Amino acid sequence: MKYIMVNAMGQHEINYFKVMKKESEIIIKCKDVMSDCVLCPRNCHANRMAGERGYCGETDEIRAARAALHMWEEPCISGKNGSGTIFFTGCALGCVYCQNKTISGGTVGKDITVDRLVEIFFELKEQGAHNINLVTAGHFLPQVCLALERLRGQFDSLKSSIYGRLESSSISTGCNTGVCGNDDTYKMKQIPDKTIFCNTGNCEDKGMPGKEGIPDIPIVYNTSCYEKPGSLRMAEGLIDIYLPDFKYLDPALAAKYSHAPDYPEVAKAALAEMLRQVGEPVFDDEGMMRRGVIVRHLVLPGQTDDSKAVIRYLHETYGDSIYISIMNQYTPMPGMEPYPELTRRVTAEEYDSVVDYAISIGVENGFIQEGGTAEESFIPPFDITGI
């Protein structure tokens, strides 16, 4: 899969979801939510704590099918080393054409604890991942937030150790993020290799984490966008990059292909919340995204009019505050006979017409794809690697 960067550079909302940063609070809320689950817009009310499966197909036990470096995201996410991608089992949306159906449908997955999830974060980092990429984690959001809090707690311990080293060496300030412009390799020689650190305060002025925490590795939340804003607020301060889909603007298409006629309105509200949390895009000197929102749209066969409507909505609503990724990788999967219009790939003419439309209305911040992306070979093996 090859991406090209186009620019050089609810109604049933859970009112008691607040910004929760303490483990005890998250644990309490996790129990409350999982015993009567209304995390997502399906509002299935399953008692997942008692072993019932929600619309997502999952109980309260975290399940995942793969944790490995992934090279097929946008260039500012995958970079040279790959994105540290964790594919969670289950899905609250359930698109009929899903290319990851073996995991979204619950066929493949292994139970893991919150502590094991934290270990996976560090293992991916040690492998050289540019970020931690949480794929379809919304139905496990309370547990994932707990894991991210523990991850941050370990980074805070590292921060304390680093400050101790600085003070013992009579070194007071330093930065090696490549963002704030106050880099000093001499001052940073006491910092462990590959640790990104700043205590000058200047990174914060540029929208990057500074002395309040170690901006060690960005956390990416990769989602269908079928999420409640109230649920997403649980993750405020824990997610650096949102990578949502925006699948449809036509409720009829959303009903037909995802059994979710409310998808367009749900996705609009969720996207607004995501941007509120992380703000406009921030990149480091190597072109890797550190904060921001990239909205993906997958062009479907025969649906270029809706694709253009989606792109028009995103551009008119958010302009350059987000990046738009226009994808041509639709892959017809087995079992699509009830939807004969989806049994073929998107033609070059269809995809080009959508890209040309985006350019014609002034979209500048975006990504497009080239070449044979609609291949099953680009679907990773869901074989419990790294879990």
C-alpha cells in the first residue's frame, strides 16, 4: 500500500463519563459500564461483567488478535519503522464488507489483562514503533484507558529518574524532541537513549507535551467513528492522535452496509469531540505526526457521490484543522453475494474522480493512495502475534 501526502506538510450520551485520570475512578466506571453496557450508540445494555456479550460480541475481558509493527498506515503514522498496532477483537459497527472480519466478528482473539496490555505497549516501543496504534478499541475503552494511565505512570517514574540525573549533573534544562528549537545534545547526554524529553517549557508553547510528562510515544486511536462523545471523553489527555473513519454521509448507505442509519450524525459528533481534545496537527522534524486528527474515507464501488459528499462535509466543516485520507483499498471479501455491487474493486476512474473533486474544492491537507492496495496480502495475519 502506498500513500502520497498531498501537502508538504448524542442523544443517549453517558452523562456520568467525566475526564477520568485516576485508576480508581476508571475501575469504578469500568464496572458500572460493563454491567449495563451503553458505551457505544448501540446501547445494548449487556451485562458484560457477568459474561454476556454486547453488540460488539465481547464480554468485559480484553481480547486482541495481533500486536506488531504495521507499515501500511499513512506515512506520518507508519514512518520508517512502523506503527505499533494492536488489533482488538470485536466491533460495535459490523460493516458487511469488513476486511478484518475474522477479528471484528470475534473468530480470532486472545484474552489479555490490563497489565499485559501495558507490557505490549512497551514491547512495541522496544521494537522501534513510532507510536502505539489502538485499532477498534472502543468497546474496551475503560480498560484501555486504565492501561494508558498505567503506561503514563511508568513514564512519570522515568521522568522522575531523568530529573534526578539532570540535577545530579548540575544540568537544569534540555530538550531532544526536535520541536521547540532548544535542542542541546550536551545537556541531554544524561538522558537514556531514544527517550524524547523536554523540560524547557517551550514544547508546551508549540502544542507538544513538555515538563508535565514524557512525550515518549504518541498514542493513536484508530476507530470506525461510531462512538459516543461522552465515552470518548474518558480518553481525554490519554490520546494524542485520532485516526477515525468517516464512512458515509447517506443514512441509507449506513443502514444497508453497517446496520447503523444513525452513523452520519454519530460520526459528526464523535469527530468534533476528537478535534476538541487534540487540536490541530503537530508534526516533528521527521514529518511524523505527534498530535492531531486524520480522517479516513474508504471509497466504495459505485458510491462516488457519497464519497464526494463526505469530503465536502469534512472540508467545509474543518478545513485545514484535519487531514483527509482518501482510500482506494476496498477489497471484496468472501460472502458478498447478497451485495453484488460490492463484489468488485473500485475502478481507477472512480477513485480518480473522488480525488479530483477533493482537489477542486480546495482540500490541501490529505493523503491519497496509489497502486495495488486492494489486495488481501495487505490484510495482516491475525494469528495472535505479539499478544
